[in-house]
Amino acid sequence: MLPLLRPLALGLCAALIPAASFAQSAEQFYKGRTVSVYIGFAAGGTYDLFGRLVARHIGKHIPGNPTVVAQSMPGAGSFTLANWMYRIAPKDGTAIGIVSQTMAIEEMLKSPGANYKAAEFNWIGRATSNVEITLVSSTAKAKTVEDAKTIETTLASTGAGSPGEGYPKLMNGTIGTKFKLVGPYPGSMDGLLAMERGETDGAFTSWNTLKTAKRDWLEQKKVTMLVQYALERLPEMKDVPTMVELAKTPDDRELFAFYVSGGEVGRAFLAPPGTSPERVAVLRKAFDDTMKDPELLAEIEKARLDFAPATGAQLQKIIAETAAVRPEVIQRMQSILQK
């Protein structure tokens, strides 16, 4: 029996050697290095919050325990970072980015400045899905979307290509709202400050940002939510209509549903195209392990953050499915957003 078992044993050993050597090479590579988590928006919003949260904890889950630093690279609704990650960022597994959840949608719309292919990025993982909202100050004349159809309402924009500009333009071009965009502002928190200073009637942010960073506004009824960008109403905002509900026609509904699908991407992380599959696997595992880290979970609970992780493979699928939308939907959306 021994001669028969020997080839099997040798085969098993051979199968284990690549995995062992890879684990060792990953540890050797990352030990003593610095991994950068680049954030495509200004400080204060949930992109920045989750970017820094992951940066604080992922290092202990990467072999070799590299130093991890968070770096802001805001601009153009995060296109600045997306383009840099696509063409310039190191492809050795030391660069991770968090960019707009609508980046794949904006690529398909051929938005100016979207010089990347979203499906070619290596998606690492998602910390949470995201529902965004348009809100107005309690002093604004428009209190509902219906009001905004007859009353010009100024909104702080976060730049061409960002959902903070895309959503109002879509509603203006379909259901007849009279939103006027002001800006662009570097990030959603800047837009909220603009509203607070009276520069605009309203602003755009995520529900999570509002209830964590500006909870007193809710408690003191300083703001009114006009619309939430989701397929279904959140239980916490059961009286606020979704954008999809506002559709007048089946074509409008398909258009809106396509654009709000970015919420499924949410606060997601990616690595540049060309990063080796081995390094991508290391980063994905490290990210998944980070999402289970007790210290990270404690921070999530303390800050009352929304938390709905997804794997890199799941995100890669979501991004690929974005490309399946009918060309007619893309053409119509382009004609509206480019006005």
C-alpha cells in the first residue's frame, strides 16, 4: 500500500506549497510597507468616515501588518480619485480607494471626466449600502417635491458626475421640478454647511450622515426630507417618498431605478486595474476580516452607523450588471444630465 500512497502524499504536499509560499511572500511584501486608503470626497461625509474607519483597522488583517494611512483626494465628485486610481496609482496592492457609488453609472453615461472603466477595477468590498436624500432647510418655501415643481429651490451641488447633481437634474427633466444647482462644493458636509449658512435652500447627503453628524437637525426639526433615493422606503423615513415612486411613466420608473441602483454599491472600496489576482485576494480577505473585527464593530455601534457589508466578488457582479441596462435608458439619461 505504501507505494500507492506515496504519490498521493507528494501531490498533497505539492498542492500546499504554492499557498504557503504565497502567504509568506504576501507577508514579506507588506511588512514594513505603507498601504494608502484614498478617499475621493472631502472630510465630514460618510465616504470619509468609512474610509478612515477601514484604514484604522484593516492593517492588522493584511499579512505583514503594514502601516495604513488615509489620504483625502477630493474633486469632481470623486472623478479625480477614480481617474488617478485607474491610470496612476500603484498596482502592487498598496493603494485602495473609496469613490462615488455612482461611478459605474457615470461611466456608462459618458459623463465628462469619467476616464475609467469601472468593471476593470478590482473591487475589494463594501462597508454598507447607502440611501441618499435631498433635504431642505425649515426656512425653505418648498416643503415637498410637489412644491418644488412650482417653486425654484436652490440645492448645493457636489459637482458634475456626482449624485448630488445627477438626481436633481433627472427630476427636473422628467417630473418637472425646479431645482437650481449651486456650487460645486467639495463634499456633502460642505453642502450642508452652505444650506445652514443660507447660501442654498437645500442640500444632498446620505441618511446615515444626517442622522449621525447632524442628528440635532432632526430632533429640532431644522430640516425637511424631500425625497430618498432608494427602491423602497427606509422604515426610518416611511413618510418620505422614494425617487422611484415619483415616476410618472414606466420609462421614468426604469430611468430612476437604474440611477438609484448606485445605493447598492454604497461605501465600497477598490484597487487599481492590473493589481495581481494574488494581491487582490489578500486585500479582499483582509477587508472581509476587517468587517468582522470586534473593534471596528464597536465603533460602528457607538457611532450608530448603517452597516451592511458585501464581498468584493458581490460588488464585481453588481458593477457588471450595471452595464446590462437598455441603451435607450442611457441615451435618455444622457440627454437630461448634459443640459
